[in-house]
Amino acid sequence: MVVVRDNPPTRLCIVRLSAIGDVCNTVPVVRAIQRALPQSSITWVIGKTEHALLSGLEGVQFVVLDKSRGFRAFLELRQQLAGQHFDLLLHMHASLRANLVSLFVSSKIRLGFDRARARDFQWLFCNKYIDAIDRQHVVDGFFEFSNAIDVHRKKEDPSWNIPLSKAEYEFASRYIDDTKPTLVISPCASQRSRNYRNWREERYAQVADYASSALGASVILTGGNTTLEHHYGRRVCELAESRVVNLIGQTTLKQFLAILERATALICPDSGPGHMATATGTPAIGLYGTSNPSRTGPYLSQHLVVDKYSEAVQSQLNETVKNIRWGARIRNPEAMDLISVEDVVQKLRQVDWDSKSLS
């Protein structure tokens, strides 16, 4: 289904508030639209945290929602969007908060997800819908929005080019020596109820030791400024026999992105850093036991994913992946224990550890 063909929109608005991984996965759609419709202006309504990563994205006007301000955030957003009229709204976030935000966007065409993916009654806030294509990766699903306005993927897609400053590159250079490989480990996923995606600290430590001794790699820990992530950082450093640089809670998102861009590889569970690494072209070894990597795995590193999801589905649900809801999660922390240190080491051996080294 093509919603727009003969009269390309001159003013587009995107609603995609969060999360870090999903906004990263939205950027290639923006780039494709910019390339195909250079005369069109793009306004993106985004969360405050996510804006910290994408700020400066050329050709995009951001309208920022700071959810920490509660109801006042919606009043401020309404003021920012007042008097603006768009030819097209790409409602790329199916959530209650995003649906409420979309009410402040004045647009003739309001394009949302198909009924199966339109959670929280999103279809009530839209008048057009992308094609219903089952069992897609999130990135491919987002590209259905550009397909619907007759903007189709080219050979160079997906592309990101998220801007970084000289200061951010200089920050990364303080921790990464380009004459030797660097492994970044981002050990934790975001904390949500019954969202068991984290691997054991002692196993990360063993992988760090292997990377240091067998591959000659420097190892850096990264992550957010939460109690859980700081705990992980301390434990991995205590348990590892090799030297591990702990930067957890010490970087901005832009600095983190600069580190990933200069790194040789990343290890992480199902979390935003895997998609950030993908945006920089850095191989990402994803650890997947409770979520489906075919849906949310690092898009360009599927061959490097340690995939124990199908085993977890079989052991926990006595089912196969094809017979359960796409994207269903396994709500058992033991599922991540299906991933062994040797599983991760095997993926590390597949990485070209000289690919980012200077001669």
C-alpha cells in the first residue's frame, strides 16, 4: 500500500519517543526519506534522553518531550507544536504516551502500524496504516513507513551518520589505543519488571580475560548510571584476572557512541548499545536467551548473535518459535544461563580483530 505517491509531503512529523535502540533504528528511515525527498522538512518528536544521542542530526528539527516533568511536559509540547501543520505524521511509536503526544500533531495523513503491531489502541489515533507483514525485524518494520510514502530502500540502506563532536572523539581517544583491538562490554539491559536479559557477572569476567589474553584486546565496560550497572562493573572488575577499564556511569550517550565507533567489537544483551554499535559499523555480539534476535538483534550483526531463544522457548514453554507470538519474551532469568562462555568466545573468534587497527 502506498499512501503518498503523486504529491510528496513537504512537511513531515515523526513521533518516536524512545527507546535508545528504537530511535537508532528509526534513523535509517529518516536518512532514506531525506535522500528521496530533499525538499521535505522533517520534525521529530522525541524523548529527552534519546535526543541527547541524536542531537545535531542534520536536516531534522527536534521537539523534545521531557517525561520527568509529568503533565507539564505535555503542555510544553502542545505549545511547541501549536500552529504547525504537517502533510504527514509518521506515528512510529505504539504506546499510550506516544498516542497522547500524537494528538498535538496536526496532520492530514496519520500513518501508524498495522493492527497487529498497533499496541495501546494506536489505530484509533491514525487514519492510515502500514502493510501487515508478519515476523519482521524492527528495522524492516520501520522501513514499511517509508515504503508507504513510496520511498524505498536503496543499496546503501540502512545508513545512520549520527553526528559526533571533536570533543567526543577526543574523549574516546583517551581510552582507546588504535594500535590494538578494543572490546567493549555493556553488560546490562534496561531495568524493567520481569525483564530478564542480563548475563552473569562471572561469565563476562571470563570473556574479558579471554579477549585480553588470547586476542590481545583492551577491555572497556560501559553502561548507565544505575545501581545495578555499577554493581556489575565492580563485580566484573573484581572477578577478572586481566585489566578492565570501568567507564560505567561515566559517559554521555555521545561519548559512549564515540567509544563504540572506535572499538573493534561490542558484547551486550538485548539492549540499546547493540543498536548504537550497529549505527557506527562496529560488530555487536548480542546475547539472546529471553528475547528473539530475529526481531530485535543487532541488525548488521545477526551472524554474531549468541541465540539461545529457541532453546528457551522449548524448555520454558514447550513450544517452537514459529508457534508463539512474534517478539514474545521468556520470563525466566535462568534462560540467560543457556549462554555459555564458550558460546561467546566462538563469536569473538569470528570478529576481524585487525579490521579497526592502525598499521
